[in-house]
Amino acid sequence: MILFSHPFGNSNSRAALHGIYESHMLSYFFTTLAVFPDSLTDRIAHLPGLKEIRRRGFDVRFKEHTECQPIYELFRLLSLKMNLKKLTRHEIGLFSTDRIIQRLDKKIAERLKRGNFPDIKAVYSYEDGAMNTFMTAKSIGLKNIYDLPIGYWRSAREFLQFEKQRWPEWASTITGFKDSEVKLNRKDFEIELADVIMVASSFTASTLENFPGPEKKIHIIPYGFPPVHEGIRDYYDGKKRKLKLLFVGGLTQRKGIADVFEAVKQFSNDVSLTIVGQKTTHECKALDSCLKKYNYIPTLSNQRILELMRTHDVLLFPSLFEGFGLVITEAMSQGMPVITTNRTAGPDIIDHNKNGWLINAADTRVLIAAIKYLLDNPHAVEENGQNALHTAKQRPWNVYGQMLAEELKSEI
């Protein structure tokens, strides 16, 4: 049996939780805020302006297994809504994400120390929220299972430092260097304490080669796809209109946004570009200048993004460092093929020029070549789009949960 924890309940952790529960391995689920049907929090969540709380809804079957720590998380959400930046400031704010995660981690450790978990064989925790849980679990003979959703931090700094040199005018958009030494040491200690590490891509696994400690056992299980859209869509045929390109993600060079703009400007007469994403900084003149030239949408709901994907031809996602890249699976589920790099989950779910296109990261020339190929071979857009849709059908989120549970069974 497994004690499973995640502070916020995102898509991948929910699928993992479902898989563990369906395999009869769930003992306890710890989170900050969980809303169950017909509960008081469920009624409160349906009041105007509380959409974020509604997103914390969970299957009622988990209720008897769940323990929450909601107060600080509710204050964090309220602080964000009121734009009280000092209270949510990175790492040090009273209601910062880091503080919320660490409080939950410490609560789990305290509960483990008090006992009353005779059936538990392992604990399953995510990056930044595992240190205290793992220390206590190890002291009482439990197995530590660590989920690393994005690549290892030392590798990230190595790749992103190169990006600052390659695109100095875009350096201010790269914000992955703000973690304190204390936080980075905590990340390393979590990995050191882990018995098994779960990752969602081969690339994430490869980044752990830079971990200075002993080699760890790693399981690679790609995430699932959202429900597919099988309605009729208008694919580019090279005759009636321009090739409609889309970028979705944070407007940072970690996502390759500078490469997108540089590549697209080579084909201004033949392609259109829509950008969806929020700025990581308001101090990048190069970004501001480029956004004025294209269709820019700062924010959209997930449902609206999926709808937008059905009206565009190809997603550009030339990310420089990505643990997975959920936007890839979202696009493919809408019949939209993706151009992405070898530093995402692309190599795990895309067959080049069959259901999408793989390019080397940090090379604008290959992105330009990929776009030119589509302009010269318009039939490839529909062919790859239909195959992307087929790929998505074969791997819904529940498949990820099932595969993860099978691996966990072998470990405990």
C-alpha cells in the first residue's frame, strides 16, 4: 500500500492517484485542498469568483483516504486573487508555493512519526515536497518513490546558461535561476533519499546524469493524452490560405520563443502565427517588439486553447528544457501535429514525419527547415495530424495511471 501526496492535484498527479487507487494500492492521499461532491467546500466553490477552488475537485471515492491542509492554500489563492505579491513572493512569502508545499511535507512526516499506518509499504512524493516525508519514511523502513516532473536542476542551468549566450537580448525571459541555495540543496537531498524515481520522458531521465550522487533506478512513463476531438477540421492544403502556426506556453526562451519568431519571419508571406502565453518579464524589448507583429493572446482557458488548436495547422514547440510538455499531447489530441525538440517528451510519443516532427533543440535553422518542408509538402500536415489523433486515442490518461501502477507493484 502507498501513501501518495501532491500539494495541488494537477493532471499527471490525478492520473497517478487514479491508477494507484484502481490497483487497490492507495492507503492515504495527502494534499492541501480537495473538494468532494456535495461537501461544504463544494458548495463554497460554486460561489462567484471561486473557480480556482472548483478545480480542486476529486473523485468521491478518494474521500475516505484523503487528508487535507487547506487553510494556507486558501490564503495563497486569495492573495493571488488580490495581487498581494509580497505574501506569495518566491520561497519567502508567507503564502508562497514553496511554503505551502513544505508545510504539507512536514505534516506528512509528523503523521508518519505518530504511526497508525500499518499497511503502508511506500510513500510517493513529488519534487520539492518530499524531503521530510522521505527522511521519516526511510527511518521506519518504507520505500521512497520520487516523482520528478521536470528535468534535474543542474542540467537546466547548463542548458539555459547557453541560451543566455545564444540570445542575450532574450536573457531576461529566462527565470530558472532564482531558486535559493537552500532550495537546490533540498532538491538534491530528496533525490539522494529516493529509492526509485518516476519521470515522464527520456529527456528528463537523461538530465539526472548530472546528479553528483549515486545512480538511481528510473522508470520512464510518458503522460497520457486528453480526450480526442474527432470533428471535421480544415487542414492546410497549400492552396486556399496561409499555413496557420500556433505557439502556446510561457513567453520565455526556455520554451524557444525567440527561435519561433526568428523562424516565422522567414516566411511572412506564407504563414500566420498566433501566440498564447503570459510574459515572464516586462523588461524584454525584443519580446515586446515581436508580439506586435503577430496575433497575441495573453491568456485563455484550457478549453479555449483546445478550440484554438482545432483552427490551426501546426503547433511550434521548440523548447530548450521540458520535463514533458503537456501542450504537445493537447495539440495531438485535437488532430494538430507538433514540431518539437529532443528536449521534450517528443521522442517518446512522436515518430518523425509520421505523427509530428522532431528537431534538435537550440538550432533555429532546423526549425526553419521544418516549416519550409510543410510549405513544400502541404499534404504532410493532414497526414501527420490524423496520425497524431490516432496516437492520442491509444493513450488516454488512464493508460498512464495503469502503467504507473504496474511499475509500482513491481517495486513494493
